[in-house]
Amino acid sequence: MTELTHEDHYEEDPSTGEMELEDRASLRRVAGLSTELADVTEVEYRQLRLERVVLVGVWAEGTAEQNDASLAELARLAETAGSEVLEGLVQRRVQPDPATYIGSGKVRELRDVVIATGADTVICDGELSPGQLRQLEEKVKVKVIDRTALILDIFAQHASSKEGKAQVELAQLQYLIPRLRGWGASLSRQGGGRAGGANGGVGLRGPGETKLETDRRRINKRVSKLRREIAAMDTIRETKRGRRVANEVPSVAIVGYTNAGKSSLLNALTGAGVLVEDALFATLDPTTRRAQTADGRTFTLTDTVGFVRHLPHQLVDAFRSTLEEAADADLLVHVVDGADPAPEEQVNAVREVLAEITRSRKDPLPPELLVINKADAADQVTLARLRHQLAGSVLVSARTGAGIPELAEVLADRLPRPEMVVEALVPYTRGELVARAHKDGEVLEEEHVEDGTRLLVRVHPDLAAALRRFETNSTPR
């Protein structure tokens, strides 16, 4: 993500985003701690401590360039999580191996690479089944995680608000439940019969609930509690959203691929000073700021969490209430990274996630405005291709400010306008109505005369009703 130079504007008063960035950097993981598994059967709970990792992927579909881009993105995700990428392996297969994700020969090669590089973690570019995780760990003798677990770990590091932390924890637990595994010494077996019953037989009657069942029950209980907490937070969010709707304040949601420059764009449009970092998933907690068009109309801009290819369905489910903020907006500003090698694929990935969020909704998605960001760093041939393929898009650079005034004009044109045109003579004793007309409506003409303020305004029905007793003419838009 391109970064605004906060030091140039906030030398004496650092922004909230800068302080959050400093705090995040101060909490980097400690290097040199070994995470090699002494007993890979007792790994139901492990906090991911990523240090030195080897990446492995399966090329089952798509072109070589697409698979290289996917592994490069996995490397960036690993670096964002605080790890050092040592090596990357790709195997060409029709489909992943059902037992170990990669074939047996590639597993032996992977083990040799792990030993040679001194890696302590293997990250697979896909979502592995519990059996694949277990068998691959047994063969390579180090911790193995998949793309989903890696993204969840990044979200856990970056979440700061109470709602964000609850959503991430819920997603992690939903991912963990089917992967509770192991029959180590600490897990008692259970035959399923009473001590004196006929079922089971000698050696198969356990003492009762197994540790695995106890863990699953505790996690399910925690999941239920988190769902209730998130539902309560969603009620608060709905209340705030309802207040904006009641006040007829148009809303704009900024969506896009992770690290496309959404937070930078929000800062450039509003001067919000939110966290800007050249890292994936730097923004997890939505930020809403008020802004005004050139003609004085107020609207809100919301910076949302970034999307990524194969975004874990647990995250989509946990963040559904947050992501629906975008689906309920009046306008979607879809930010595209013009400097990315495959921006068209980013656009498709974002639209797929949005479609998944709104699949159960009756209302369609709001209108979309495509904004091609990082124009200063993009190849001119790529920009020309994008402008041809993405008709009606706006070209900007949030870092340099190029194209921002033009974007503000397009936003003003795309925002919904008040519905009624009212001409009224407002007495000077009712100055609050004039103030509301400037704040919530669009003032077309204004003249101060002897008896009051003569207004020709475009307003919403509620304000039109308040002005009705003073109006001289009123027509629908």
C-alpha cells in the first residue's frame, strides 16, 4: 500500500495511525525460538510462531504466471506475519494429494529442504484437511500450517478493536474445531459403553468424556458466546447506521484487494490520519469519516477490511456484519492496485467476496466506482489496458495526490441527491432551518432580504416538511 508521508504534515502532532504503526512494529515476534515439534501428535493447540519458513504449493490449474503470483502472495503473507521466507517449492499435479497435499517424492524433497535451510515451519498454499496436516507434519517433522491458518494469524496480530478481536477469535475457533486431533498419552480413549454394560468389551470402556470431547465442548461454548457478543455489537452498528440513514447522510464504502491503497485513499480524501502500512491486511477495523462535497453536501466514507484470493470462509462468516457495511452503502469505491502484476484478478477476487456476502440478501449491491490507485508506480501500458477494460474508472495516486480532485468531483456526481426542490422565505428567527439546509441539503440559491433568507434548496422529505410553512414553491426532483 502506498504510504502518505505523515512526517511532512504531523511532525508536532503524530496521527493515530502513526502511533498504531509504532505499536505494531514494537510487538514483532522474537527470533531464534525453536518451534520444531518433539511430538507431532500433541498439537491440538499451537500459537503460530513463524520464524523461518518454507513455502509449498500445488499447481493444479491456471498458468505458470498465476501460480507464481499465488506463491509470491503467500510469501508476502508470511512476511506480514513476521516470518522469514527461505525457499519455495511448487509441484505440478492434477489435484493435491489426498494424504499429504503433495506427492511422496515431493514430501522427501521438502524434508531435505527443511533440514538444509534450518526451517521450523512449512506453509502450504491452500487449505489442508486435518488428515493432510497431520500426515505432512509426521513426515517433515516440523510445524505445518496452511494458507487459511496464516491469514487468521495475521488477522489476530492486527485486530485492535473489541469487535475485531472477537471476530478473529470466532474465525480461529471455527477453523480449529474440525482440526482437534491426536491420540497421545494425555487423551483417554472411550469405547462408548457403561463400565458394566455389554457394549465395548474389555479395554474399550473409558472413564467418560475424552480430552478431545472436552476441548470441543469448551470451544463450542466459547463460539456461542462470541456469536452473542458480535450480535450485540452488530446491534450497535445497526443503530449508528440507522441514525445516518434517518439523517439522510449518503454513505460511501471503500473496498478492494488488500494493500491496494484504501486507507491511503481515505486519508487523501478526508485527512483522517488512519494507519497506512505497506503490508497485507493492515486495516481490520472499519474506519468511518465524514466528508463534504464541493457544494457542501455531507457524506460518510468507510474504509473496510481488504480482500484476498481464497479468503477463508471462516473470516467471511465472522466479518459478515462488518463487510455488510459495504453492501449497505450508497456507493462502492472499488480500489484497484494499478501497480500489481495482475490487477484484473484482484478485481475478480473482490467481486467474488462481495457476491458471497450478498448472496442471502434481497437487495442488490450498490453502484460501483472503480478507482485505479498507485498510478505513479504503475506501467503506462498496464494503465492503458485497465482504463480500456474498466470503463468509467478514475486514475489516481493517493501517495502524490494526483487525480484526487477529479475523484472528489466524480464522487459528488455519483452520490444520491436530495429528492425535493423547495423555494422558501425563512425568517431570521429560524436560522436553524437555514443551517440544516446547508448541512443536509443542496443550496441552489440564497438571498438575504428584509423579511428573512430566501432559499432555493434541494432537500430530503423530512426537511422539506419543516420548510413547508415558509415555502413559496416546491417540486419533485
